[in-house]
Amino acid sequence: RENSSENILSSANRLLLHEGRLMLVESTRLLDVYLFLFEDFLLITKIKRNKKKYGGSDTSLIPVCPSLTPELQSFIREGGFCTVLDQPIPLDRLILKNVEPL
């Protein structure tokens, strides 16, 4: 929703605590997601792979932010990207539970 999350990522003082890949169970399918845990909210992004090949260009030369994990850097260099799956989840509204693996 544009109004409520318009400037949510713009804080220069926001601290990234952890990031990583996860498989999200969505009804009857598994979704490959990448999570970003900030000090005040959790951002869930959907991992997408670019199916187009860039006419012989060397994707290893694409500049990538050095603060990203090596896994995410290589994924971006391979033409992948992340799109926000849903609104960020404020940590004061988040409940975590341990569950048994499938």
C-alpha cells in the first residue's frame, strides 16, 4: 500500500541485523524468498531469476553493493533480483514459533 509504506526504507539510521534465503510455504507450493531483518521490521522479498541472457555481456562486471552477503551478490550478478512480496512486518507485531521440519 503506497500510503503506509511510502518512506519506510528511507531511514539512513536503520540497521540490518540479518539476511538470508528461506523457503516459504504458501498454500500448496514452496516459494523461494530472501528475508531482510532490520531492527524495526522484517522484509520478505521474492527471489526472481532473469530468464533473458544479455547478448554476451559479462554479468560478473555488474557493480554490486559490497555490504550484501556473498550469496546475494553472486545471485544479482547472475541476473537475479528480489521484489518485495508484501508490506514490511513491524517487529512489535511479529510472533516467532519453532516448528518441526516437513
